[in-house]
Amino acid sequence: MSRPSETTPPRVMGIVNATPDSFSDGGRFLAPEAALAQARRLIAEGADILDLGAESTRPGSDPVPADVEIARLVPLIEAIRAESDIVISVDTMKPRVARAALAAGATIWNDVTALRHEAASLETAAELGCEVVLMHMQGEPRTMQHEPHYDDVVAEVRDFLAARAEAAMAAGVARGRIWLDPGVGFGKHMLRHNLPLMAGLGQIVALGFPVLLGASRKSFIGALSGGAPPDRRVGGSIAAAIAGAEAGVAAVRVHDVAETVQALAVWAAIRQAGATSPA
Ligand code: HH2
């Protein structure tokens, strides 16, 4: 899942929320038919991967029982699988949910806790043989925005991700199946931590694993645009995706697929022209 070259754009992972309280969609896609319609739209807009989540991780959100997550996700995955071979990622911290989603046709386990939520997480990922996204988060979703602290945010996030990759490999996850994610907005001060982290993405890419960047519609973009609400953060989200592309990330997790695909195509074409034209 690494990028073949510096002029290849990152893959675009479109977000499909099957939650009643996700901050950016406001639960508009809760009904299975509506989530399926959203998935179809993102595929048509050029998504390479769909990331399906049934538990919101926004600050202050309540946990969702595994059975509820499974009931929201499995029929949706089966319905997408019945009509498309798009890569499906499941955004869950629970091994039982990951197992059910993988059995239904997902191939990537996106875990915002980097396989720390349950004792069985590491072994389950190894057993399932799936790709895993290991994301950095300081604290846990309910409390993570209460006074996050770092002495050096880039070094701390990088070292955490390197250690989690080691732990996953020690448990039997193949090196080639591991993705890393800096976890923009997860236990990070809006500007004091997220901006240096975005600026230091290259240090995380340098660890040698494909990096997934999830900056789409996040609150630091609102803070930099006069308090724009989530659905008015497209421009800032694209700027963040381009910054990720420049730094060498392998994929961007976004809400606005069509706009991001277009922006990255233009970015890649410019890079390509620069790489092939005489000086
Ligand atoms: N951000 C959210 C959820 N899952 N997974 C990864 N790997 N990286 C991220 O940055 C990331 C993630 C944000 O979660 P939520 O509050 O559910 O909002 P939405 O899913 O609409 O982005």
C-alpha cells in the first residue's frame, strides 16, 4: 500500500459513517440504505477504499456495544460487496467487530487505539491476517481533549507508532500489512499539536510503513477558518490532503471524495510535469 513513486497521488479513503452521532455527518447516514447510498456515491466519485465506522470517536462520545456495531456494519459490508470489489476498511477498536467485518468482506482493520483496546487485539489482528491501521491517540476518546500534553509532539507520535508496529510484528502481524496514522485531533491541542504534526509528517513516513492521514473536516481546520462548521471545511481539508501528499503519505481519509480526487490529480500532474520536463 506504499506509494509507487513521489508523483503518484495518495489513495483516497472515503468515510462512510453508520453512526447516529458522528460530528461531520450528524447521523445522516444511519439507515442502512442511506449508508449504502453514501458508499455508492463515494465509489462513483473515485474512492479507492471505503472506511466504514459504526462507533463515533469524537471527543465525549459514548461507547457502542460490539453487537450494535456488528448489526450496523455487517449488512452494509455485505451489500457493498454484492455490487463492488472496492477495498473495505472497518473503523473499530473491538476485535470481535473486526472479525465479523472481515468475514463479511472487509480487508483492513482501522483501529484508532493501535490494537490496545482489548487484550486480544494484537493476536486477533495476527490471526485474521488483515491489513491494520495503527493510529496514535493520547488518552481515550471520551477524555482525550482534556489538556493533551507533549514535549515534542512529532517525536512522541513517531516513537509511539514505531513501538506499536514492533508490538504488532512481535504478535505475528506481517510487516507488509501495517499502516501507521498520526491521529490528527486525537488527544491533540487544536493548533499547538496538530499543526506541528502535519508539518512533521515526513518523519512518520520515514519509519518506512504506509501512512494514512485523517485530517478531513477536523476541528483545527475550523479554528483556522473563523469557526467554519464541519461541512464548510472542504478547502482546508484539501489543503491538508495536499500537505500529506507532499510528505509522502500513502492514503488520505476524507469525507469529500470527488473534490479530493480532483485536487490530488492536479497535484500529481504538476509533480509529474516537474519530474519529466527539462530544467
Ligand atoms: N479519524 C476519525 C475516525 N477514525 N481513523 C483513522 N485511522 N484516522 C483518523 O484520523 C480517524 C479515524 C474521526 O472520527 P469521527 O468522529 O467518527 O468522525 P468521522 O468518521 O466523520 O471522521
